[in-house]
Amino acid sequence: MYWKSAVGSVVVFLLACSFLKSLCNGACMNRESRLSSAGEKPDGCMDGDIKRALNTTWFKAKCITCSCDPAGELSCCSRVLEPILNDRGCTAILNETSCTYIIKRKGDSSEPCESWASM
């Protein structure tokens, strides 16, 4: 009986740590407008060298979605959970079309690999 409760406690602890890690390492990035001076209303957002219109949303490489809100704040978020690989003999390959990771064993893709998901 003690063994089951100890294993359950470890599992709950690991899940809680994974959840807290995702909160600390959030999958979003926000940046205020660089297009306006203090007190001026922004007319868009700068995404690198590209000026984006207010109230627009667009997709970037590596499954990133960005938006420019009415206040001129740029927000970019990942659309995919990043796997945490428990085995160094495994690799995660991002499919940018479906925004999913394929977990494969290096050298033998038929053998399964254990992984966790994190933001």
C-alpha cells in the first residue's frame, strides 16, 4: 500500500513541476509598439522589419501566431507544446504544417521514446 501512495505522490509532484515550468516559461511574448511616441496613438506594430496593421493576426515559421492589438502591442505565441525528452537517444522533429512534434529514436524510428509536453 505504501508503494502505491509513494508512486502516486511522485507522479503528482512531477505533474505539478511541469505545470509550474510552463507558467514560468510561457509560450507568448508581448512587446509594445515602437511606431509611436509617448502620448500618440500607434498606427501599427513592427514585426522585425515588417509593419503590421492594427487588429491583424498572422502566422510565422515554427508554428508561431502573432497579432497586433488596437493599442499597438505585438503578441506572439507558440501553437505547439514543446516535448521534453527523457532519453538522449531520441529526437523531436517539428512538423510545421500540422504544428506537431514527431518523437523518434535516433537510428531506429520504430522504437518508441518517452516524452513529456511543456509550453
